[in-house]
Amino acid sequence: MKRVVFLLAVLAMTGCAQLRPADTAQAGKAAVSNAILRFDIPADALGARDPQLSAVLAKAGALAAAQKHPALIRVTALGQDLRYINEAIWKGVPVHQANKPVLENLTAGANQTYSVSIEPLQSGG
């Protein structure tokens, strides 16, 4: 629990990622249910490949990897930015992690916010 609180504090202090409660819905969008964490990626930080953004993304990967059950990391961004974001996230996941998180990429549309969310992985039934 201390680890999660620490990671949230780091994310909040970096200033490059805006945390929002998971149950907050944007206009015209459904809320992310069961989210462990969700934050928006400012376009200027992404465009500049801000080192603080890279650190936040790595911490998100570490948080997802630290879950007792497998987690889903959902990234929404422009296609050209997904590789950078994915690599930054995977830097936070230990190499020999037994329960590696699953990474899902969604291509952002016009006027869509770039974001990262971490949720429990739903087992396919």
C-alpha cells in the first residue's frame, strides 16, 4: 500500500500528468470502471519527449506490474507516439515479472485526450 501511495505522490508531483478520479466521466464519454489509475498525457510533454513524462510512464508500468492480479494498461495516443509511450511504460516493468501487464493501444481521434489507464485484467470467459 505504501508503494501505491508513493507512486501516486510521484505522479502528482511531476506536474506533467494530470490525475483524475477513475469515476469522473468526460462529456460524451463513459467513465473508466474499476480503474486503478488514470491520467492524461499533455500533448506538449509528449511532443517534447519530456523526461518527467518518461519517468511517470515507467512508474505506471511499475504500478501495473505490482498488482496481485494481472493488469491492463490502456494507452490512447496518436499512432506515431505509441512506440515511445509503450517503451517508457515497459521500462518500469521488471524483466522477470511473473504477471506481466497487458498493454492495449488505442489510436486517439481528433480532439481526443491522450491518456493512460491501468485496470484489473478481465479474464475472458
